[in-house]
Amino acid sequence: KEETMYCAGCGVQLQLEDPGKLGYVPAEAFNKEPVICQRCYRIKHYNESSSITLKQDDFLKLLGHVGQTNALVINIVDIFDFEGSMISGLARFVGNNPILLVVNKIDLLPKVTNLNRLINWIQRQAKEHGLRVVDVVLCSAKKNQGFDRVIQSLQQHRGNRDIYVVGATNVGKSTLINRLIADFSDLEAELTTSQYPGTTLDLVKIPLDDGKFIVDTPGIVYEHRLTELVSKRDLTRLMPDKPIKPIVFQLNEGQTLFFGALARFDFIQGPRQSFTCYLSNAIEIHRTKLERADQLYADHKGVLLNPPNLEELENLPKLAKHPIHIPKGKVLDVQISGLGWIKINSDLGAELAIHAPKGVKVAIRESLI
Ligand code: GDP
């Protein structure tokens, strides 16, 4: 029958077709009463939230009301793709509500990283993005580092508010929410419906002990992140799971580095100097001469130069070239969203070009480490 059915947990319209979309319920579960969507099922039975995703515009439409409510917004970003995982327009959308910036995956940074310096760096970057935050907390949701500080800051700033958790995809939002559920929530209580006017999408509200809610929002998909473009298999190679071992290259002008077949770094002009690559150690780096780079790529992409393999390469946009001017007197990073970054160690100045799949964001920034 074609009757429209809604999840008894969160109220989302149920569907049987797409496990990756909101409201999915496996056919076997459809005949049970009450029917709840797979997402609610997982939260109820396994304390496990997993992100549903939306494009940014739809996200802002869905959550446009947050500015009018009294809420604490936890914005989770990924230190490994800081710019790429920042939500543009977040300041406008949250209104006067406080934002707590939780910077996740710090376990990936080299052990020697100076954390106070890092927090200052983050505060400056947030400010540049027009984001005023009540606190910056570093953590690793996966390795359970810094979580006390997250809870502490949350309690300090929450008052009597609901908590909205927002973040781009793959920043670790589910991992973090699962920890929050374990620490905070009263799973005996029912998951409640939260329907908002003008949308068919709903949010999962997880009841807290004091009658307030943690609201899990859909993960925002940014197509400017390489992590959104690669296959599942390459995603696990792209996203490091242990501390990054930076690799230093002394290069002369006219030399090129390939990062698998995913990206390419050309040192076109400038004094001999060193560059430090911060990326997943599962990605092999090949050095060659700039004048040979095109040929090497044509002959060896997807084989010697991998990931991705040849087949997966077909599904990636072609490499696009970004000329980059590094002025004298500055120590900067070139960031390739989702892949990592290259620190230009000297302040001697350089002319570079980055080749990355078309659409992937390439940017320079004050150096992080
Ligand atoms: P979501 O899409 O934001 O909900 O992200 P998930 O919680 O599903 O995590 C995305 C990926 O990042 C998974 O592969 C996680 O294992 C990984 N991840 C999450 N938190 C951390 C962390 O603190 N450190 C590291 N290294 N990986 C993490």
C-alpha cells in the first residue's frame, strides 16, 4: 500500500529504498509496531548515532529556526581539514546563541605539537571566518582524549539550553555524540519527534536527564573536500588513523611531488628550500622533475601513483591547476581540503602550483604547526 508512514521515534517520513537517506527502514522492520527508522533504532538499541547528510543549503533551511531558539551550538571541526570543515554562514544561522568550537582528531597531530599555540591559531582562524565562539576545546572523540574538557565546557556554557551538534561529514560527529549519549542521556525516555515548519526533514532529539535535548543534525556535505569525492576504500587511506609523520623534502625549483595520483605539488621557482608534507602515511609521495611530471602522470597514474587505482581514478574529476604565490617573509601552509597540507618552511618566497581534482579547495593559510 502507498500510505505515507512516519517514524514513531523522530517523526521522519519512512522509506524503504535508500539506506543512506533519512527515514530508511529495512523491509523486515517495516511490519513491526511501532515502526522506527534505522537511525532511531540504532540510537535506542546500540547507543549509536550515525550521520545523515545534507548539502549546506538544505542544512541551513532545515535549521533556520535555531537562531530563534535558546540553544548551545556545538560546532565540530576536523583539525586535519580545518578550513574544509568550517561551516560558512554558521554565525548568521545561530543568531545570538553561544557556539562551542570542538576541534576533533587532535590525536592525528604529531606528538610535539604545542597545544596552546594551536588554540591561539584556531581562535584567529575562527575570527577570520567571522565566528565568535565561547570556547575552543581540542579533543579526540575516537581516542577519548580531551573529552572531560568538552563536558566541562558544555556544562559551563549550556545553562538551561538544548544542545545542537553541527558539523561537516566525517568530522567525527557521530563518534562524539555517541560519547555524549553515554555520558548524558536518559535512554529510557522516548526519542521525540521534532518537526519543523516548512520541511519534511526531521532531527533526532536525544533526551537528557534534565528534560532538555541533544539534537543531532545532519552532517553537511561539502564537495570541496577530497574526502567527499573518493571511493570508500580510498577514504580510509586518505583519513589518517594514527599520528601523522610529517615528511620533509628539500627541493630545488623545477621539482614536483605527487601524492598518489590524488594531487601534485610543483615547485616552479624560488631558492632551494624545504617543504613538510602532512598527510596520511598511506599515501605515497613520489618526487620527480617538473618537466617530466606530465609524462609520469600519464604513464603511471593509478598504478605506481596510487591511490586511487585506475578504476577509481575514472570517477574522480580531472586535476585542475592552482598557481600559488608564496610571498617573502611569511611561513605558510598550502592546504588541500581533505588531503592534508604542505608547510613552506622558509620565508624565502616561492612560486608553486598545486594540481588537485577539480572542485577541491586549495588554500594558503598561516602555518598550523
Ligand atoms: P561523522 O560523519 O561526522 O558522524 O563522523 P564519524 O563519527 O562517522 O567519523 C568519521 C571518521 O572519522 C571515522 O572513520 C572515524 O573513525 C574517524 N574519527 C572520528 N573521530 C576521530 C578522532 O578523534 N580521531 C581520528 N583519528 N579519527 C576519528
